[in-house]
Amino acid sequence: MKRVILRVMMLVAMASAAVTMSVHTSSKEVKASEKGDAVVEYAKNFVGNRYRYGGSSLTNGTDCSGFTRGVYKKFGKRLPHSSSAQRRYGKKVKGGNAQEGDLICYSGHVAIYMGNNKIVHASNSAPYPRGGIKISNNARYRRIVTVRRIVK
């Protein structure tokens, strides 16, 4: 009888440890997916897709704020479909401290910072690579109004 009780206690302890490990692993995965680099990697999947004014489809056509909105939606973040309204979301980033995944807000435009002075954004209606969803090598190609951190 003691052996049976010991076995049951051992199984309960092992099951408890497995549940604890599972919970901790899941929370780490969630935290990792909310990092800016994951946002950038996801956003890059849509490079080459078309621009459409007022659009919100990452695959069939979107404008700049629809693009950032659609990308962040994947990470559980709700942004408005307006570049000027997106300037008020997240935390303001001071100075030149932009990190991967931050929103770079311009007058009438918004993009996602990739690091190394690059952005990914829905540019304009010209065919790719001049327009559409593309990567640009100069985040400061126009005056930056603000930088916002949506994910940590």
C-alpha cells in the first residue's frame, strides 16, 4: 500500500512539474513573439504586395496605416487605420533610440523600423519595387514627427 501511495505522489509531483514547465514555456513564447524583431520578420512577409489607398489587406492591397495596423494585429495590438492617429499609440521613444518594431511616424505616413536605419512600409501605388509594400534604406528620408514603441 505504501508503494502505491508513493507512486501516486510521485506521479502527481511529475504532473505538477510538467504543468509548471508548460506555463513558463508558454509565457516565454508570448513574450518573444511581442518583441520588435518578431514584428519586423512578420512584416517582411508582405514585401512586394501592392499599395491601395484606404486598403487594409496585407495580401491584396493596403495603405501605410492599414499595413502597420495589420502587422500589429497579429501580435494582439489594435491600432487605428490612420497614420496621424497611430502617433498617439504606444510609448513615445525619445531621441534616436528607435528599436526594431517601433512605428516611425511622418507627416501623413507611418512605417515600421527594422533597425540599421531601414523601414518596411506601404509606400505608394507605383509598382514594386518603387512602390507597394517595400523596404527602404533610409528611415530619415523625410522628417520624422515621432517614434512610438508598440511592443517591448
